[in-house]
Amino acid sequence: MLGSSDSWSCAKEVLHHDSRSCINIYAAITFSKQRYKKENLSELEQTLRKVTLPIVYHPRYNVTAFGIEKFHPFDSQKYGRVVDALIRKGIITEGARNEYHKPSGTISRGLMVQCGVSRLYLLSLCYSLMVSKIVEIPVCFLPASILRWRVLDPMAYATRGSVEGAVMALQRGWAINLSGGYHHASLSSGGGFCVYADITIVTRFLREFYPERIDRVMIVDLDAHQGNGHERDFIGDNNTYIVDMYNHRIYPGDSYAKQAISKDISVTHMDEDQEFLAKLRRGLGDALSEFTPSFLIYNAGTDCMQNDPLGNLELSPAGIVERDQIVFEMALSRNIPILMVLSGGYQLANAPCIADSVENLLRTLKR
């Protein structure tokens, strides 16, 4: 039983988030009239120049909902595990300032709307039943304010991290957001533990704020699942080229979204490292011959790793490291800025594998 002071402290915390939820409902309808401006961007660019490593991370990326998140196979705290592994490797120093970029908050609803996110969809996220459906966890009995605090806000932090990571990639040539890659979310819907369409938001953000530099964007989606969210957003868009290499026999099987795939590469559990990587080199090489992007978004899901309970593919941890290096080298050898986001991965072995890949990229690309 909580003591009276503890009870009051807890009650104040809930009331704080309830009031914030009401504000968010109002913002979802009106979006205040505060649009993201060039001044905001200039301040961000100055902040990013002070950072040592081309890495974006915030402890709030990790999703915790009183243990209920364990009902979903996704390791919703893998982002922190990756950072812990990087600390053990000596790549990141615990507590050091300006070693990596830390987003200062969640992405604003106003900026999301500015990038095309549906007002009605944002409003629907104020309802617990909708959030429960999207994250595929029985959390509909929790107040919407608590779900925003413990589930939606971490994904909103990560979405802002993807946007700011893209700006960092423009400055340095490449960057890694240690979260994001919500490729089942579109501008008007969510699903598969993906709430905010960060891949689409990044693309639209870059085109609006860097029109002189960014027009043609390539999305390379190597998660084991089809990236049907961003695909639905870019049907008929000739300036967006999507490479999707995935297991055709698993979720979501979205035939409508497939219209947007420019290079569809099928992989199965029979494709081990050599076969998988050969398909990648050939497919991505052909794509870059057909389409010259000014920016590349790399959705680096690790659910294609062997023993993943949902991906049903056979890539080894060493194969994941080589896969990431192939994508980066093919982009950077053509002077194409690249942003990597983490996407799916449903086993505890994912985090150390991702840390190994980040270490390899930092060493190979010399930061």
C-alpha cells in the first residue's frame, strides 16, 4: 500500500498527464498555428554540429507500460540495450555531453500535420482502444493519458530522432537513429507496433526544408516484413523509389501497398548469408542504376536474423553487420547521404548485434 505522500505524488503525476492529454486533443484538432520554421532548423543545425558521433538516441525511446509490453514479442527496450552495449565497447562514454545527439522532446503534432499526418488519425490516438489495436497489446483498459506517457511519447521521441538524424546525415553524410523505422505506419493509420510514420515524415520534412538539395528519395527497407505503411504513402510518387527486401510469406501481405515498391526482392528461410547478401548487392545495385536519389533512408530491421520468432529468415549476426556495411558503402560511394533507423527485431540477441554493426560502421567509415 502506498503511503499518503506517495499516493498524492502518483495522483499528481496522473493528473499532469491527463491535463496534457486534453491539451494534445486540442492540438490534434487545431495544431496551434505554430509551424516549424527555418529559425527552428538553424538552431538544430548548430546543435548537431557540436555532437561527436553521428548517432541519435534518447532514453525515452524505450517503451514500458508497467510490464504489459512483454505481451508483445517486440523487444521494446532494445534501444537502451544497444546503448549499454556501446558503452561496454567504449564507443559511448556514460554521462558524457555532446557525444551523441539527444532529441530535446517529442515531435510536435504541428510538425507532423505539416508533414501530412492526418488530423483525424492524431485525434484517434487519444483513445485507448485505438492505441491497443495499433501496438497489438491489451492495454485498452489503461487511461489514454497513461498510454500517451508510456507508449506514444517514446515513439514520438523516436520520430523526432529520425527527423533530426536526417538533418545530421545531410551535415555529415550519414547518421543512425537508434530507434524509429515504424514502417507499418502511414500518414493516416498505424499497426504492427508502429504508430508514427517516421519514414514518410522524414521524406516530407527534407523536401519542404531542403528543397534545393532533396527531391528524389530512396527508401531501402530490409526488415523481414513488408514496409506497407510508407509504401501506401508513396503510391504514384515518381520521386520516391522503394527497395523492399522481405519475407513474402509473413505479415502484412499488403498487395495494395505493393504498387509503390520499385524493387521487390523476395527472401526466404532458405537464403543464408551468402545468398541473402548476393540478392542485396544485385538488387540495390540495379536500383541505384535506375534511380539517382539525393537522400537514402535505410530501414535496418534485424528481424531477418536467424531464430527470430516472426521473421523466419536465416541471416547470421555477422551477416547483419555485413548487410549494413553494404548499404552504407553503396550509398556513400555515390555521395548519397544516408539515415539508418532500426525498425523490427524480436529477440534479445538483436541489441548486441546492432551494437556490433554500429561499431563496424564507425570504424569503417571513420565517423
